[in-house]
Amino acid sequence: MYKYFESLEKLKACCPIKNGTWNKEILQGYMIYSCNRDYKPFIDGFMADYQNDETLADLLFDFLLNEDYDGSDCQIGAAIYIARMDREVLRRKKDLLLRAQKNEVFWKRPFREGESLDWL
């Protein structure tokens, strides 16, 4: 079950990473709330600081590819932030990325049609 945040201030006070360890429940909440325009700018800024974090990439791919989260806003957020991850991190996750890109549901694909993956 994800963490519910009743306000942006409550979300800001509940960081999904502490001492280098990610809290998956709180991160799931961040992904869900990233689909809310009032929360998105803060979450975008927060996530930008962790684009090189391989553990974060693993968690985002787990949200995206795990059927337990199927249809959740969490998956939408995960796809968006996977696309923003550092290319070197994504190269190391090539199999997961290609699996995600093959999804028949377009919003589950981190990269949209026409976007070149030649760098992979």
C-alpha cells in the first residue's frame, strides 16, 4: 500500500530516500502523485537529483513491469521518470527497457514512438 499525502507539504516532509536507502512505499506514493499537477513540479525536481541512481531505476522498472501495479498512476510516473534516467544507467538496464518498450499499452513505454533508441 502506498503512502497517502494529504498535502504537498506532507509529501515534501516524507522523503523516499534516507541514508542512501529507498523506501518503496513512499516512492510509490511519489510516482502516483507525480500525475497530479500540484505535486508534479516538486517531484520532477526531486527525481532530477537521482537520475544516476541505479537502485532507483530498478525500483521504477519494478513498478512499471510488475502486474501488481497494473493500471496504476504509479506505472505512468515510473515510465516518465525512467525516460529521464541517465543513459548509462539505462544501458545497464537494456533488457528491462526493451521489455517495457514492447508493451502494447503506449503509456507504459518510457520512450514514445519515433524516439530513437540508437544510444542503447
